[in-house]
Amino acid sequence: MGQIVDWREKMSLQHLKSFFSKEAVENSISIKAQTNQRNRRRYPLLYDCEKCNRRKDLGTTVYTSPHGLGNIGVEDINIMVTYTDSSGAIRVSSVKAKDLSSSWVWQTPTGYSGDFIKSSQKSEDSFQPLTRNVDSSEHHRKANETAEGAVLQTNISPIEPIKRHRQMLRRRRREMRTAELIRQDKEIDALMEKAAIERSEGLDTTFTGKYSIWRRDYENPNSGSTLKLMRDQIIMAKAYATIARAKNDSDLYDSLMKCTKKALLAIGEANSDAELQLGALDQAKEMGHMLALAKDKLHDCVVLARKLRAMIQLTEDNVNSNRKQSAFLIQLAAKTIPKPLHCFSQLLTANYFLPDRAKNDVYLKEKLEDPSLYHYAIFSDNVLATAVVVNSTIWHANEPEKHVFHIVTDKLNVAAMKMWFLENPPAGASVEVMNVDDFKWLNSSYCIVLRQLETSRMKEFYFKVNNPSSLPTGADQLKYRNPKYLSMLNHLRFYLPEVYPKLDKILFLDDDIVVQKDLTPLWSIDMHGMVNGAVETCKESFHRFDKYLNFSNPLISENFDPNACGWAFGMNMFDLKEWKRRNITGIYHHWQELMYAFVGALSLECWGSNEDRTLWKLGTLPPGLITFYNLTYPLDRSWHALGLGYDPALNHTQVEDAAVIHYNGNYKPWLDLAITKYKPYWSRYVMYESPYLQICQITE
């Protein structure tokens, strides 16, 4: 029997390694591990099919050795397996034939009298996982026909139709499940993306303090717990201190006030626990002990609640007072002329009146009334701002020699304005500077607004000190209390045909704008019989007529639509021919007469604050909306971008692509209040190399 075993080992070692593929060797290892496990657990062998079970019932077959060494029982044959482990070393293992499944059969190769080993076909659903390529099996079979020993080979038999159908169904289910999972992943990604977009749009980017899009979700909610505790302790200490003083408990009062001062010093200007000073936690503990002592002595729910309500009321009053003061100071800083600008204007005026300067005041008058040229109207008392408007317009103009600028200013700045453009004439363009006081037709008998501005009531409203109405309740009205609204420069836009009687079209520009593109295409736009070409400012419910007009008054509600879209002054194309035909100035005078009738009935204390008895809010835009109602042609938004004087969160692309950008608001680009990231758009057109600017220390 030992010789038989030696022969089997020799045969297996010589042929089995070259015969099996890598997959076959690995599967053989799996077979051995599974059969050894069955033996240890004393489990019977598993049979895969009915045929296998019948073979098992036939009993053990005995085969004859090819060398005549006697009969060999199947159960006594050792099958040697050579394989490579994970480290690359070659390993040899053996498995008993009796441990094999009955699906394996023995076959004698050609040229031998005995029976040799052959593997029966292996079903796909069988327990044995061994599979082998048909071509590879045939190659090894032919190569080893003359070799000694038995050869173990496997052949793939056709799959039964039922099993093939099951296989197809399984594959189809896997594909459907994969497609379903991919679809669900895409839906989840889309929902997450949508939620992220909505969240980013809802972020208040105008908040200038400490903020982060991740702060709400990922910041430690207890990061300011100590700071909040100390602030609450200060409130309670003040409440108990007031009660202690009322009960003549001076020692407790002094102790509470002392702890309060220490707590305030420990907090300082901290906004989180990390910014608290060292020893703040110890101070909070000390304050806690003192509050516990005060609670034992003075705690009375009714008295304490009454005191806390009084403190809340006092705090609200202080907040309202500070808010009003803040609004007033912002308006004061925005409307007051900075010292460098005042120096700039005075220096230009002084040089204009030098003896050798007056003779240079000459303009090309033949261009001023030529309707074939491009005419601009600028009404301003700010020399530097007007210079930027002219410089930026000429910089981007394709034909500068065809551009004519009509500048109207007041008598205080007319000399300075003329002097600047005499020494710094725009390349090829023509500039006309006029004094508004020289328009003799502009008097109180013709202009109802001028009649209103000259009344003692109006002057008292703007200039009287210690007047109860000098500080109106709303910040919106406070900005209109600037004396600049007494100037006719602010209302002259409603008299353009009278100022320029020989022109057909004119482009009105404010002095707080910057031109970034050639504006000549505006003259070729067909406005379809409209008088005013402007960019609309309404978005959803914002900047519609109901924001500017008093629709509680029947005169307004019966003539205008509260949802009509508003528009902006600052860059407006006016068709002066259509203006005259429709008598726009007459419409303006009609509504001003109605307004004057309502305002005349109000006392000084009610003027400007009782909106129920007025027709519109203060300013020039509301009467403009009324005058040009249903007579305004909406221009494309890319022509005019607004908000650079108050909104730091404007879309950067829209600002860059706009033909005109407008610094409407309090934060003008020539002030220190200007929004930093918007100021370069304006300062690039300022001639800082001018000696006037250098003497007055006007720098970037």
C-alpha cells in the first residue's frame, strides 16, 4: 500500500501543477478546507444532484493501477495539490479521494489498461466551484497522454435551460437593482445641491460682523456659554442692587456694584468665551455667590419682575435713541462736504478770477445746439464728481468729438467748474457750464416747486434749530431734510425742453455714476413713442409704486397702479420732441399744484411726518414716477447697475458688465464712508496728478 501511495504522490507532483490553472488551484484549496471542516464537524458530504446521489448508492468503485500494483480503492487515493500562498512560497497539500463529492468520476486514459481519474462535468449550481477553460483542458490532455499517472481534468457541460433561465433572471435583477441605486444616488445629490443653493442664497452677506455659512451647523453651541452667563449675572446684579438700595442695604448694594464692575472689565469687548480675559470664570463664580446671597435676602418674585420690566423698557428706549442718533450721524457724514473737496473748489474758483484766465472762457457754441451730436445733461455742484462722469464717458466713447456735455451748477461753484474744464478739457469733446441762477424764466410764478421752496415754512423745516420736527421719527425722512433739496439743481430735470430748446434727445446723468462702455447706442433705441428711457428697478414686490406713493389717498389710488414697476433716475434717455408734444412739464406742474394744496393745509409739526395727508414721499423720484407714468420705456438692465452706494453684496459680474454703475445711497465714492471694493471703479478716472488735487491732499 505504501508503494501505491508513493506512486500517487509522484504522479500528482509531476503533472498536477502544470495541469491546473491558478483558479483551479485556488478552488482545490477551497475544496480541501471545506471537506476538512465537514470531517471535523462530522457532517456528511453534500451531493449536488440526483445523479450524484445515485452514484453514491452504487458503492465504492475499485480501479486497477497502470503498473499492475493491485486494485486501488477510491477512498484510499491521496490527491496532492501544489499551490502558491500569499507570500509567494510554494506549498504542497493532499486530500483524500473519499472526501471528494460524488460528482467526481474516474476514467482510464488511452494507452492504459486500468481506469484513471476523470472529473465529471460540473454544474454551475454545484457545490464544487472548480471550472476550467475547454481549450486549456484539451491542450493539457494531449500533452500528458503519454505521461505516467492519472490526470485530473474538468470539462464544462452545457447548462440546462432552467438554470440558464434562472441565471438570466438573477443577472437582470442585479442590473435593475444597480440602476435603481444609481437613480436614487442622483436624486439625493440633486436634493443636496438644491438645498445648498437655497442656503447660500439665504445667507445675509451684507452682515459685516463675524459670520460663516458653516457657523450655524458646526459651531459649538456652548462656545459662548460663559459669556452669556456673565451677562445674565450682570443684569440680575443690577436688579438686586436697585432693590437693595431701596431697602437701605448699603453693604449688599456696594458688593453687587463692585462685582458688576469686575464682571464688565472681565468681559470687555468679547464676543465669545475664547475672547474673555483670564480669570473671567473665577469672576463668574464670585458673582454667583453674591447673587445667591442677594437672593436669600431680597428675593421677591413680584418686585423682581417689576424691576426687570422697567429695565427692559429703559433698554428699548436707549436702543431707539441710539438708532436715531446713528441715522442722523450717517446722514451728516454723507451730506457734509469733506474738507479736501471744499479746498479743491475754492482753489479752482480763486484761480479762475485771475486776470489772465477770464479771456479763456470760450466754447464751441456751434456744437452746443447741433441735434445730430450726442448731448449729455449733468446737474451738479460737485466739481470732482462731474469730472469723473465726463472723463469716464469720453474714455469709452468711439467718437469723442461728437459728444457734448451740458453742465448746470449753482453760482457758488460755476467758476470752479469752468476753471477745471478749461485746464483739463476732455479730448475732442465739448463742455458747456451754466449757472442755474441765470435761467430767468425759472421763477416762482412759473415753477410751483420753487414757490414751495421759498416759503418760510419750508425753510423753517430745514433750518430751524430745536424744532420738534427737526428730528422726524423715520430715518427715511431724515435723508430728505438735507438743504440740498432746496436747490433747483435737484428739480431742473423736469424742465429739460426749456433748458435745451433746440435739442431732440438728451441723456441725463447723475454726478455719482461712472461710465464703463460707449453710450452712443442709446440714441438709436426706438422707444416706441415713450418719453423716458430708464432701467426698471422692481424685483418681485420691491420698488413698486406703492413704496413711493400714498395709495390711501383717492387721487393716487384712482390714477395709478400700486404694482406698477418703478425705475431709477441716474441714467435716463429723454425724447424732448415727444416731451413737448405730450406736455410733460404741464403734467408735472399739475401734480405739484395738488401736492402744494395738501401740504399747505398741514402745520409745521405735521409737515413731513403725516403721510396720510400727502400724496407721495419726499424726494424727486416719486413725482418723476407720477409724471412719466405709462410714458417710460424699459431699457435693458445691463445699461444701468444701481446700489454701489449702499449694497456691498452686489453681483460682481453685473457690476463689471454694466454700461453705467451708480453709487446711489449714502456711501459715495469720494467719501471715507465709501464701500472699499467699489471705490476703484470710480478712482481710476480721477486725475490724481493734477496740482489742485495734490495741494488739497485728495489721494486714492
